[in-house]
Amino acid sequence: MSLAERLEEIWYGKHPLGLALAPLAWIYRLGVALRRQAYVMGLMTTHPLPVPVVVVGNITVGGTGKTPLVIWIANFLKEHNYKPGIVARGYGGAARHWPQQVRPDSDPAVVGDEALVLARQTRCPVAVGPDRYAAAEALIKYSGSNIIVSDDGLQHLTLGRDIEIAVIDGIRRHGNRRCLPAGPLREPLTRLKSVDLLVTNGLADRGEFAMQYVAQPFRSIKDDRIERPIDSFRAQSVHAIAAIGHPARFFSMLRSKGLRLIKHVFPDHHVYAKDDICFDDGLPVVMTEKDAVKCKRFAGPEHWYMAIEAKLPDVFGYRLLSLLKRVKNG
């Protein structure tokens, strides 16, 4: 069993180690509280920006669907005459200097895979770096962005923010509801009471907005102009590859479309080699867009990716615009 699988069992099951690690979780929780209090008391500094800042994050470790939501928000804001700029950590990027500007043709090895997907899907200015405040400053100065959307960063308190949106995994929810290392929580559940909007990836509880994924046609990794309907793969065996935070969701979506899967799971943000995705058996190979951006240089005609599009209720957009109006009016 891999480390990720062991953690999954402890955090989202009833494994006795969850209880055994509880004292360490209390220490972690105390550290989180002391850090937040340091910002409140001015011992650590939160830097405001001259434009509204929307932070999209979560309080659990792993993927919950932040990036698709950020893409939806950025495109929604453009439709309403904003000029959004997007900041992200650039996890997996190996740039020597930060922040880094991200373009649709940037090298994912330099800027990170998720940042490249953001740039491709939104065509907005994107900047990445460990210091999100510095990245946001650069976007405002050099791209004319009049609103900043942060992909992740709920715990990055150096960056001032006007609106906080937390994303919840509708299937796994909050696991055993314990903080690290006993559970998946990066902050206590009470943190959700202070955010402005709750978005659930899947079935939503009361007070939450439901976000659904809509699968797009498969696209050739080798030539993005070539499409195939998902139904054309129905009842076929395919190699399904995923190096994402919660690969089970991707595999479930493929199975729901009638595909027979030979699964290949890699750690999140895995750096692919040719042998990871080439099987010489004539079967199609499908993966997420986040994986595809790292595989283009050795992809063949059998390699495809499935992009997804987030769908949210109209009332979520109205609520977001209402909050932004309040920010504008002070």
C-alpha cells in the first residue's frame, strides 16, 4: 500500500491510527491558532492590494476542485467587464526566480502544471510564486488586472483578501474531521464559518453551492485541434492515467461514459517519463488536462486528454457579484 493509500485509509476511514495521532493534531491545531492570532495582533503582516482579491481554497489536504472553480470565476468575471488576474503557488515548477508569468505555451516544468491549465483555459494574465502577494502585485503593475483571483491561498494570510471561497469535496467531505496528521484538515472545521461562500464539488449540503463537472470531448495531446466524442470510446478498454489529488473522481467520470479502464495512478504533480504513458498495445491512453500538459513532448496519436468545465448555479454568480459590489462600496 502506498503512503497516499495509507493516509486515505486513516483520514477517511475508521483506522485506529487516526485516534492514536490525535494528540499531534491538537498540537498542530494550536500552532494554526497561534499563527492566525499573530496576524490579528500585527506580529505578522497581511498586505492589502488596491484591487479586490478573491481567494479560492480549501481546508483539507488534496484536490477538491479549486482550479476548475477558479477558471469558472475568471471567465465569469470577464463576462462582467472585469480584468481578472490569477495567482497560484506554481507547485511543481522549478523556476529559479519568482514570481513567474504564465502563458498558454509556458513550460510546466518551470511554472507548474495547474498554472498552465489556468492560463490555457482562461487566457487571463497568470503569475505564480510562493509569495502570492508579490505575484499579485506584478499582475496589477504589468497586466492592468483590476481584480485578483487566487488559486488556493486560504491559509496564505500574507495576501490580503476581500472574499474567501472554500471548496468542499462532496464525496469525502472532511474525513474523520481531525487536523493533520491525524486527519486531512489543514484548519479546524470552524474556519468554514468565516468564509464568504461554500462551494461543494458534488452534492451540496444546506448553505453550500453545488459545483458539477461537465466532461468535454477528448482532445489529442499531440495536436490539440483534433477532437473525438467521448462516446466513440464507449465499451473500449483504455489506459487511464491520473496524477491528481483525487484520481477516483476522474476514473468514475470515465466509467460513467462507458469506458473500460486500465488504471495507472501516480502521485499528484508527478513528472512523467515516456515509459509512464507508452504501452505498445494499441489501446487509447486517456488522462486529465493537468497530466496532458506534461506529456505533449512524447505523446503519440493514441494519447488523449479530457478537459472538464465547472458548472455552477446562477445564484452563485449573483452572490459573487453582490459581494464584489459591497467591496467596491466599502
